[in-house]
Amino acid sequence: MPVYNEAETIQEICNIVLALPIDLELIAVDDGSKDGSREKLQELAKDCPDLRVFLQPANRGKGAAVRKGIEEAKGDYVVIQDADLEYDPEDILRMLEEIERTKSPVLYGSRRLTGRSPSAQNRFYWGGVVVTYATNLLYLTRLTDEPTCYKMWERELIQDIDLVCDGFEFCPEVTAKVLRRGIKIPEIPISYRPRRIEEGKKIRPRDGLIAIWTLLRFRFGRR
């Protein structure tokens, strides 16, 4: 769980994830928060052995926080969970059931398969559509939601991939590198309640352009 200035939701989302009826560890990586998120995480961890907290010395980006979490992971599977309330952790249970049933090394939770959320803003919705289209065009795949947060992998697979991106471009990087290994990425539908910028949403339209450049970079580059 990458965390950056999510003091309003961090305790609630941690409690929801930790209450899931599965054996799990929640690795929260605070990416230089200045709103009290770090302190809340540290307080929560005191009484919860399943919550491990790591503090980045400065803000480096979502990708850097996720990579730290992947590095520290010990379980059979790894999944990203944002520190807000846009995604429903109950969907993780369905994803885990599906990935174990199919024996696939990777699984994405698609927001598009359930239809467009009525609260989705046009610039973010269509930005995701364009990034997904670019992914399919460049890598000859048929994804419906490349930028989804809910990406699940076998731990051994994700820890074996050389990941280098620090920002939101982590998502297209990991997708590109999985596809370059010849691994298909299946999807299942998930729920989604998008928030607005004024509610704390941090991704910006320019991140869509960076995502497309990242897809191009790892499609035709060596890394």
C-alpha cells in the first residue's frame, strides 16, 4: 500500500484490508507524507503484527513506494491497494480465488468490465481508455483497463522483474515487462468509486502522456 498524504482514509482502509478473512500481511510504505499519515500508520502498527510500515525519507513517487513494498513482500501473492477508498478490498478475495483457480501468474481487476462509474470524470476515464488502447496496440493484447490499481502477481514473478520507475508510470512499466515475457494478463471485473482532485486524487492528465511514453520505451528499448 503506497501512502502519500492520506490521513483522512488511512486508518479506515487499513482496518478494512486487515479484516479480510485471509492470511495476509499489509505492507504500507509512506512516501514522505506531511499530513499525519506517517504517525497514524506507526500508531496502527503498534497493535497489529500483520501491518508492516516503512517510511520513505522523502516523497519519491507511487512507483518507488510500490517497489519497496514488493521488495519486502513474503506471501505467495502480491497485490497493490491504494490508501484511499476508491477500490473495494472485498474484490481482492475474488481476485485471489480466480488466480488460484486458473493458476495464472498474474491477474488484473478491471474497472471497465463493470461499466463506467457515474462519478468518473471524463479526462481520467478517457485517459485510461487511451492508455489501455496504446497498450493493446503496442503489445498485441486485449486488456480493458491497463491503469487499474488492482494488479495481482505471484510474488516470485513480480520480485524477479527489474522495475525502475518511481512515479505513476510504474503501472505501464510492469504491464509492459510482464507482456514482454509472453505472459497473458487475464482480468476480472471490480468495483470502483473514483474521487475528484479536490477530494485528494493525485494523478494528473499529463501522467497519461508519461504512461504512453513508458509503454513505447519498454516496447522498443532494452529494459
